[in-house]
Amino acid sequence: MEERERIVRLWFEMWLRKKDLGITEIFTGDAVYAESWGPEYHGAEKIRHWFEEWNTRGTVLVWDIRQFFHRGDQTAVEWVFRNAMDDGREERFEGITLICWTQEGRICALKEFGCNESRYDPYREGPEPRFREERAMWF
């Protein structure tokens, strides 16, 4: 479990440092990476390409791990994320990553799930819901 957590921390650190510290070593050649909002990348080389290209357009400011859960060949990671894009947009959300591991300790599948940080009780003022007039997050 410690080695798996080390690899996840390394992956998050790469984003914070904007530096490939071994993407093709931690992901298998046929790994599948699914982002919470739809894009999916196939293979370590495609994941590396996405990482390098994305970092020309934005910066990950925070990617803090809250906790890990391990079961068999899977790990779930709860985290908090914040980024700033070069066009001025900023994104903040919480999430969970579900990772599947090979017997050799490499990531073969990864799915991200996002959760809006700005939550509220739509029934706070009574039995009829009052939803915010705002655009929903993309996940």
C-alpha cells in the first residue's frame, strides 16, 4: 500500500511541478485514464502528451490528498483540487480517483470523479427546493 500511495503522490506532484517525473513508468502502455468531465486517454504515451500539452495552457495550484482506501488491486484517493487556466478561468473542486493496478504495481486504469465545493441545502427555507441560478459544473 505504501508503494501505491507513493506513486499517486508522485503523479499529483508532477502536476504541481509541471514536470514529467516518470509518467511512462507509472502507467502501463495500454492504461486508460478517464477525466471526470469526459475526456479519456489511452496509453502511457497519450497520457504523457496530454500532461505536457495541458501544462502549456494552465497550472495546477493545489492537489491535496485527504485519504486513501485500498482493496485488492484498487485504490481510491479523496482529494481537493484547484487550477488556474491561462485564459483567466479558475476551477476548484473536490474529487475521488479510482485506480486499478497491475501485479507489477503500475496503473492500468484510472477514473476521476468530481464534486462541486460550493454546496448548499435547497430545502433550507422550506419543503419546496430553491436551487441556485448558476451554471452547473462540468462534471
